[in-house]
Amino acid sequence: METLPYPEFFAGSHFFKLAWNFPKYLFPSLLCFIIVAQSLWLIFFYDARDELTALVILFLQLWIYIILFRSRTRIRLLTENLYRISHMLSVHTIQRKRTLKIYIWVYCLLVKCGTACFEVALFNSGMIAHDQYKLRNSEFIPGYLKERLMVISNGGYAFMILIGNGFFAVLPGYYCFVCCCMKTFFLHFVWKSRILIAHQDYRRILKIYKEMNDAMIMMDNFMSLPILVSVVNILITLFWFGYSFAFTPSVNNASDIFAYMGFIQYFVLLLIILPPAAATNQAAAAARETVLSLQGGFQCSIAL
């Protein structure tokens, strides 16, 4: 997680610099806190299959965060390359920009609303009460620690949903955004190449294709691993929600709503990743075929 550059007139204030970068330090602290909280459940309870699954998911999310944090410069460069390609292809109209902003704002609003509904459904379900019952009746935990562990457990659940449905929902959204941009660029390139071929402007065609191909290679180099880990994370979470719904006794209607919401939300995240990636690969193949077909044009121009 990166913050925007702070204003220059506050450059000499260390307090303002720390406050400005507070979200940057807050997220890894919360993630470590949740991992510690889940590890405590595994220490104090021998039958903690749900906690073990949640801990595996948290470690996968920590892995994703480390990869993205180390690739933050490449993410910025990829965004700049997409902006440059849009100018080369002349697809940067005002209407497209407004539509793109609307899509981004709608997605962020849905993520925030989904996170809030998820929090409410969790704390009204029977999962919290069941964990508190196990904690109160545990013989391995001293009495004076039980209330504190309940507070830690509730905070861990709240932060887990906030991180899982807030921050890690941004990665599939960003990947979908990049794939949609690349698909649009490749298809627009195929259409524009026909005009450039008619004018025998082969150099411009190759220049545009090189920029798009470099952007595609950059995206594959640093986003393939976090997206793969995200897909594994989503599949594990889907299996956990499905298993809980099928084999865990329902305490109330909120428990069923919580399972439904979790399954639908993570299934949507899976759809955000896979179909756009497949469509981008198809568009890239069409653009590659267009470039390979230029060989006949080169031969005709040389003959003339």
C-alpha cells in the first residue's frame, strides 16, 4: 500500500509526514495482528479447523501483499504505459474517461458496501457466539484471559473481513481494469492497422504493437504470481464457505446470509479475474495475427 506524495510545504514536519503515511504502516500492522490472533486460536483449541483454514488464507494474503509491495514501482510504470498507449491509439476521449471513472467509483462503492454488509452479517450470525462458547468452556485458558481473548478474537474477525473484502478486492479490480484496457487497445489496434496498412505506414504499426507487447510482458512478469495466489485464495475461501454452509449446523438466518454473501462475493471476484484475462489473450492473438500478416505488405511495397 502506497500513499500519495505529501505536500511540499509540510516537508519539514516529521509529525505530518508520519500522519500522512499512517495508512501505509497501518495495513501490515493489522495483517500481523490478525495472523497472531488466529495463531492463538490454534494454540488454545485442538479442534480448530476453521481457524486453520483462516490462517492459511491470511498467509496467502500476506504473500500477496509482499509481492505487490515489492512491485509497486512496476505497477506505476504499467499505468504510465497504458496512458501512453491510449494516446498512441487515440482512444483517450472524454467520454471514455468519464465512463472509466464511473466504473471505478461503482466498483469501489460496491466493495465498501459489501464489506459493511459482511461485517453486520458476521456479528449477527452464530459463528461469534460459537467461538465465545468454546472460549468460555476451555480448560486450557485461565479465567482472567478469556475476556481479553474474546476482544482480540472479535477484533481479529472484524479486521479480517476489512482486509479480505477491502484491500484484497482491489487487486482483482485492478487486474480486470488492466485486462480491459489491453483488450480495448488490441482490438483498436487491429481496426486502426487496416487504415495504416492502406497508407503503408508499417513503421507506426510496429511501434504501437511494440508498446502494447512490452506492456503485456510487464503485466505478465509481475502480476502472474499475485493473481495466481489470489485465485488459489479465492478457491480456498469458496470451498470454506461451501463446506460451512453444507456441513455446519445453521444457528439463525444471519448465518445462512453470511455464507451466501461470502460465496457470491468471492465467486464474483473469480469472474472478475478469469474472463477478462481470457478475452485479453484472444485480442492479443488477433493483434499478433495482424502484425504477422504485414509480411505480405512488406513484400508488395518492396516489389513496387
